[in-house]
Amino acid sequence: VRFRSSSNTEDLATFNGAGLHTSTSADIEGTSLGVEDALRTVWSSLWNTRAYDERAFGNVDQSLAAMAILVHQAWSEAAQGVAISRNALHATRDSQYYINAQIGEASVTNPAPGVTSDELVYTPPPRQPRADYQARSSLSHGRDVLSFREIQQLGCALESIHAHFKPLVDPDDTNRLYAMQIEWKLIGPEHSLLVKQARPYNFGGLEAPADCREF
């Protein structure tokens, strides 16, 4: 099984602590990393140097930080990554999606030194569908991590998640940069899409222009 970190400092209105903590696998039989050690590993990562420093920089009250753990089945991943239901490179463009993708289980949020992932902007219908790559995976040997069909499928999931959470996250329609971020993976030989989690995406202090005169 997989033990996933889920702290209460990951989805604050002014601070996004995603990727600061450790998730790990546990062997129920106890032949490698046992359940007890897995729990300790995830819980203690709340206080790793990076997480502490980022919270301090973001003026988060350290005494209120806490860790929870989500336990779920461990899968063999053909690909995985993160995606945002808005173009993160040009946040005012809400008709495009931003996708990071990597083969296997190599992290896109905390990559090893020198490792890059596929970074692309997907334009969905009703405009002409297209994928514009900004960077390429250093592990895929020149191949696209996702087929265009898989990119389209991910875009459909993003559209549905964006629409589902809109009335919950932004019921008064006041956030002109509303977007959702998901963590996803492709599992099994069929490359079935699994959305691991979804959270509101925060663009920080950036404000969307009300009209063209504000650019």
C-alpha cells in the first residue's frame, strides 16, 4: 500500500505546500518498510527542513501545522504528473490547460537533479486541439510521455473537475483566476487514467485583468 502525506498547510488561500512532504510505500508483511516505519516517515516529514523553511517564508503559523495520511493501493505507473485547468504560463488564458508528465514513478514535483519532465500547454475544443511543448522528459528517450489521445483524455477530466468544484470553491464567481490542480497517473497495460487528488490552484498575488485596458 501507499502512504500519502496530506498536511493542513497544502491548500491555504495564500500558501500552497504541495510537494514539500514525503510519501512512501509500506509492506504489510513487514519484510521491507513496515507500516510503523512508513507512518513515522510521513508524519516526520512535516518538519523536514524544506517544509519548515517554506512555511516560515510564507508566514504560516508553525504551531498549527499538522499531518494526515491517506492509505491506498499501490499501482504500477506507466506515467504520472500534475495538470492545471488553466494555462499556468499565461494565467489569463482560461481556455488552455497546463500539463506536466513523466514516465514511471519519477517525481515531477521534486525531480532528481538534472531530470526534466514533459511540460506542455493543451488547447481543447472548441478551438483546434493542439499540444504545445515547453520542455521534454529527460527519461523518455525522445518519446512523448503521453499520446495525443491521452492528453485529450486528461483534458476532458480536467474540464469536468474544473466545472464540478467551481460552485464549491468559487460560489460567488469572484476569482477571475479560478483553476483546479490535479495529480494523475496512467496505470496498467491499458494506461487507465486515475486522478489521485484535486485541489484549488493558487496563482498567489497575480490578478486577472477585468478587460483589455488592464493589460
